[in-house]
Amino acid sequence: MVNLWSLIQIIFLVSKALPVALAVNNSRASIPNLIITNSGSQRFDIYAGPFTKNDQLTASPFTDKFLYIPGINRSVANAVSTSLNNPGTRRSLIEEREAIEYGLGNIDRRYKQWLRSMDMRHSAEKRGAHNLTLGYVTTDSCPGVGDDTLHAPLPFFDVPDFIASNSPDVSDDTPIDLVFVDFIESQLIQILNTLQNDKVYTTADAVLYTPVLANEVLGIYAQSAWN
């Protein structure tokens, strides 16, 4: 769950920044592709004003590599993106990464779960009826209301764990490059093998798409579009 501004940032990442950054000095840039990454790779919002190296690494700190498998029909590539977000399919990937992050002191996912629970307890009608300003809503074991100032919780919105760039404007049977971050390689290939019968793919079929790492994408896009 994310707020609306964060959702806009995630859409910007896959629709604008990734296609531009991964095409730089790439001999395969002219070949239609679909790029898949995880929404959790965006760890902080980007705001108007100067964009520094610190902003780049704070917003996107992970050093994932981008791999690709060529010659995947557009319809199959789109189905891979959808299947990654099926309940059960995505959980092992996300929970493994979040467990590592939590051990390093990053509480982002648990924090968002708390924000989500607040939002679920207060509908839009309840917010309007109480005429409260938006903010955190806390409780404690002491008598009475837990907050000094009453607030209505911030509304939150669903966002898929895995996100994809805009599907290329070609027919469904057109072969394209399926590009993805390396930490989902094994599970993506498993899904790919359930969606088509032309070939049994292995990790040997996934090769490096670009030397650009995930934490370099925003910096490359900024140099291209914001200078």
C-alpha cells in the first residue's frame, strides 16, 4: 500500500525512467521490450528541485542487474508480468527481500502495513463526517484517546509488488525482449515455462541486458531529461 504521490512516482519509474536509462548505449534499444521490476525498489519519493547523487541512491538503493530473454511473444511477456502478482507467486520473493531489509533496520513494509490498517478502519465517509485533518491515528493502553490531536488517517492505495513498463505497440505474436531485474530470475523463468510450450527456458537463457544497475537508473534519466 502506498499513498497517491508514491504511486505516481512508481508509474514514473516504469513508464519514463527505466525505458530511457536502459536504452542508453544499448545495441538492443531498437527492439521492442517489456521491462519488469519490483515496486519496492523505489524506497523514497522524489521532489521538485535539485536532484543529487544522494537523492538518487536514497530513492533507489538496490544494485540489481537487468537481464533479458529475447524472442518472447508480447502476449506471453504480458502474462508473465500479470502472473508475478498472483497471490502466492510473489510472496516468497517479496518476503525474502523484506526480511533482509528489516534485519538492516528498514521497517518500510511493516510501517506500510500499519498505515494500511489505519486506512481500513476509516472510510471516506467517516473522514468527512468527523471533519478531521489528515495525519497519524495511534492507540495506547491508557484510558481515552491516544492522540493529543485527532486526525483522520491518510488514504492508501493498492500497488502491485511487481510493475512493468508500457507494453510495446506491436501485435501479440511479435517477439520482444523480456527484461527483468536479476533477483526475480528463477521465479520469472518458472512462470515463463508455464505460459508457453515452445521452449523450456533456464537461467542460461537470461543474459545481461545492460551494464546499468537499478540504483543508477534515476541518475541517468535525470541527466537525460532534467538537465
